[in-house]
Amino acid sequence: MQERFDAAGHTIMLINNTDTVGDKPIASLTSLQLALKKVAATMDIEDDVLVLFLTSHGSEDHQFALSLSGIQFKTLDPATLRQSLDASGIRNRVVIISACYSGGFAEALRNENTLIIAAAAPDRKSFGCSNASEWT
């Protein structure tokens, strides 16, 4: 995002990786909600566009996994993501979800100001999904 869209200084990365835990904030539901509030405070929430890119594992019941080396945080479900976005006050949204079954988030996030891009249908795994894959 920083390079392709000249967004340096306008991005927040939440990463669950033991190599970056001392340098980058972790990805948990609480961290995501705080990051959305921080972004909302620094942007024009009526005219600017939030691009939220989420990548992890997804389940058949539309739960987005948030974990870090054996630590299991609360999963992110479609209704909670919608509530978190709405609570931020950010109007215009592009939400990209790279996870199996990520199409299951579309209905809950749907509104006239949100573009949803999902890596898979609500009832399908993502192409190339396996534990050995870096990206799906």
C-alpha cells in the first residue's frame, strides 16, 4: 500500500509474527478497533477512503483467525467487523479480505459506501490455500 499508492505515513500494519512482535503492533480485535479509531481521527471521515486489507485463515462459519504463535485471540466475524467499522465513523471503505470463505463477510459489510473484495466465495476455500502457502 505504501509503495503502490504513495501511502507512506498513512498506513497502520497489525502483524502477528514472532519476528515482528517487538517492532509492530499485534493483530487482535482490540488492536484493530484502536487502529480504526486512530485512522478515523487523522482522516476526513466523510470524504477520504479507508482501505482495510485483512489476510489470515478463514473458517466455514466465517470466522477470521487472529493468532500469534500459540496465542489464540478472539476471532473476527462479519458482524463484529461491521460494528467496528461503523463505530469508527469512517464512511467510505474498501475492505479486502484474503482468507478462505471470506465471501461470508460481504452481506454483513454491504452498504452504499463500501466495496468488498473477497478471496473466496462464502462456501469455498481460497485458491492455493494450504499451511505451506505464503498467500492464498
